[in-house]
Amino acid sequence: MASLTVRNPDGSTRTVNLLKRLTSIGRSADNDIALNDSAVPDSALHIMFDGSRYQVGGTVEFTVNGKKRLEHVLNSSDTIRIGASELTFGAAAAPTASPALARSASDSANPDEGTVEVGGGPNRDLTQLRRLTAFSERLLQSYAVDQILEALMDEVIELTRADKGFLILMESDLLRVKVARNLSRENIEDAIERVSDSIVAKVVRTQKPVIISDALDDPEFSSSESVVNLKLLSVMCAPLMHKGELFGVIYVGNDRLVNRFEQRSLDTLTIFAAQASLLLQNAMLVNDLKLDNTELRKRLEDQQYGDIVGACESMKEVYKRIDKIAPTDISVLIAGETGTGKELIAREIHRRSPRSKGPFITINCGAIPENLLESELFGHAKGAFTGAVATKQGKFQAAIGGTLFLDEIGEMPLPLQVKLLRALQEKVVYKVGENRGEAVDIRVLAASNRVLDEEVKKGTFREDLFFRINVVTLKLPPLRERGDDLVVLAKFFLAKSAKEFNAKAKGFTPAATVSMKKYHWPGNIRELENRLKKAVVLADKPLLGPEDLDLRPENLDPILPLVQAQKEFQKRYINEVLERNNGNRTKTAKDLGVDPRTVFRHLERLEAERQGQPLAPETDSDEV
């Protein structure tokens, strides 16, 4: 039986029988032979037995009989020196039995005092378990996928006593060799040509590990072209699984020996593959999130217009209009549903205007009581009313030299609309309680979530004021009509909130993305941001699901019957064409290729819906 006599730096000695095909040597306790020598690396040497000879190799330089070596075939009495330790090789008289048989015999024998048997029974299992645990803990501290894959394959090769190993992952339904390593921890060139596609195909098909003692003599694979060409002998292959789905395989082999692997080796590889699956999925998830964040930053650069995020066609039209109107002092009405970002658009117009160095003053006309709104807008004199203990400037005076943004102007009461119109026409304001006017040099931007021309028809908004503030209209699309902008905005707000609250959430599950696209978003961008803030604070996992965003199936828009969905689309489409034609019914009918009566009846039904009256029955001629 071959052995190593180890002389430690302190002069003590011990003899270790070499029972394994591959014996690892180094300072770490994970090695088969651990050296108590601070000058030796954690993993330094390995001694491989191929059935006829022992060969030593290492990751560092060592000497054999005083000569520097990187590898060496051992002869009896050869002395290996590494660090301050010496290892003397003792050859077996005649290797009449394989190391596996020698191990079986040694299991029932009592080793001599001072002799350590490497690789025997339960001790070997315990050593492998410890190495696997230590390896897992080490890799869990790293998220560098390439480094993890190489370290993983090096460990597999040592644990299974193979001389080469391949990690193959599924990418776009194709298997690709990601790592190919040999016993010397070097990358293998032309890796794809060194693997049997027929053996891999069986593991992919069955999702079960396989062990092949002699591939050239195996009834199932001996006729395989890859096996014959590669002259394969001992092979093991195990699947990598995640949630019941195969995402890759681990493939190890030895083309010099038959019966290189035992059932215990396959058990080790199978256990290791299961653990490796968890490590890989964890690393790949973090890596994907990093790539996702990098891609997000790039997309934000491409899809940002100032502080505004989005690049759908309707938003690009808004940007084009801003470029044209920002340099002027023209009055602009920003229309859109609640939460579409009207104030953000107003700020962008101000930022790109010659008044950008002046103040940007905003007032919500619907949030201030009527009896205080006039004072907020125009200011008041001392003693003008109870509580007016001092003269105060209004928003108009505060905005001199800059921009005044009148948000939700449609909520302003009629009496105050008259005074606002006068101020806009004369560019002069009167404080409450004063008769002396004050000139103001400002630009006025207004916004409303109401349809102001409809409010004019109802008599709740003055027509002359409407035309004064509505020289140019910017209509903002609702979030549900902005396509991929929704996902970009969601990722933007997620990254912003995660940083703000130092939260774990870093991305979305595929189900969450689908749910977001299905949801109607009545509160638009504001609702999206608020839902994400809540989810980021409360979630305790890296990926947010639909439940974290309160987007369960019952909260999504119901699926309509096809006939009803067609009617809803028809209604919206006629309204859009009418708007493009400025309400011209005859031209709308002509553009749609229908009888004008169809458009007239459509408008009659809309009016009846507004007034809560019963709808007239539809006729065949109503179909567009």
C-alpha cells in the first residue's frame, strides 16, 4: 500500500496511507492531508493514482528530491518539499488490488497507531460533507457568476475523483458549455467537442443522473458517434434542477480508466448538483438584477426627457410640443387624468424657457377654500379681513420673473374666474382690500383633469377664460396607454424607493409584470409610485410579486365578452376621431367610412349616458 510520511515543521512525523484515487494536500482542514504549516497555501498539492502509478501536481511550485517541479511521477523514497514540510513517498510492493478494494479491506482492519487512513468509509463521507458545507458557505458570500462556476467545477472534480468536468447550462432552449476545467484547475479549450451529446441528451430527457463505467463498451452508448470519436471511458452526468425545471447539467469524466466512478461517486455528484443548483440560482438572480439595473440606467438615459421618464409615441409628441412652446411666453393648458404628471410637465416647460432662472410657483386651485383662494392668488392688504394682521403677497407677485402654475384650474369658482381673467389680460393684480393695481411679469401655465370645453358647455367654466389659458393644449396620455413606459417607470420607482428606504426589494417577478400591464391604473403614475413605495417597505424578499402590489386577480379589470369589448373599443375610437376633427361629425363619418347618422346616434347615446337616461336600442346601421 502506497503511503506518505509527513514531517511537520516542528519535527513531528506521521504516516498516511494513500487509499484514494485523488488525495488533496494543503493547510486547510478540508484537505485529505492537512499540513500544520503557515507557509503552505490552503490548497497546495494533489496526488492522483491512475491504477498503475502515482503522480503529484499542484497549484504552486514545489520540489521533489531538491528539484523544482510543477508535476512529477512518484517513485519510492521520493521526498516532496513544500513550505517547511517534507512528504516522503513510499511505494506499494505491488498494486495487485485497486484502491477501492484496498479501501474495503482496510475498513475491517485496525490501522497502526500514528497512521491515518484517507478515504475510508464513514470518514470519507464526513470529509465530503464538511467540504461541501464549507464550499457552500464560501460561495454564498460571492455573487460573481463566472468565479462561482469555475470554483464549483474544481470542487466537483476533486470530490468525484474525475480528471475533467463541464458545467452546461440551458440558454434559450439550447445547452451551452459555460465552464470546462481539468484536474490542474485549468480551462479546457474546445470544450463542446469533449462532451458526449448522447449522454447529456439522456440526462436532459430523463432528468435523472447517470453513471457509465465504460462508455465504449456500454450497450446504450457504444454506437454513439461522440463516444467513439472521443474514446470515452468513465462518465457521470447529473441534472441541475430549479422548481422542477432542468436548467443545466454537471458532466465529469475520465478517459484513461474504466470503472473510475462508483455509486458513491454518483451519490456525491447528485447531492452536489442539488446544492449547486441553489447556489447558481442565487448568483444568477443577483447577476440578472445587476444587469437589469444596468439596462434600466441605460434605458432611462435613452427614455428621459429632463426629469420625465417615458418614450412612447404619445409622450414623444408631447416632448416635441414642449420644445416648440417652451422658449415662448404663450399660455399652455396641460390636460390629463389625475396622476399623469401635469406638474412635472409644467416644470419642464419652465426649465427650458428663458424664465428658468426665475421662480416656479404652483397653486392647487381645488385644494384651497373659495374665501381664501383670492388672497392666495393676489395677496391681501393689512386689515382687509379678520385675521389679516399684515400685508401679504400672493402667488402672482411671488412668480414675477418666472412661471405661475395653476393646477386643477377647473375647480376654481366662477366669481374668482372673472378676477383671474382680468389679471391675465391686463397683467395687473389687485390685493384683497386694495384699489391700487400691481403689474406682474409672469408666464401662466394651467392644468386640469376635467374636460374644460365640456365644463364650458355646462356653464361651470367661463368660455373667455378657457380661450385665454388654452392657447396651446398639451394632452398627457394615461399610464394604461403608455405601453412599455409602464415597466420602465415601475423599475425607476422601485430603484428610487429601495435606495430611499434601504430595502431588500430589487426587482419584479414575471407574474407582477404581467399584473401591472393588465391593471387599469386609474390613479396613473401617482398610484404606481405609491403602490411601489408600500411594497418596498413591507416586502421581505428581493422580487416583488402581484400580492405585494395588491394586484390580485380580483383587483384587475374584468375580462369582457367579445361583443361588449368591441362596443367599448368602437365608442372610444369614434370619440378619438371626433376629437381629431374638432367635433366635425360629417368629416368623422367620412373618415370612418360610415353613414353620418351612425355618428349622430353615437353622440345621442353618450349624452343619454351622461344624463342617466335610458339608451335607444342599437340598429345594424350603428355598427362601424
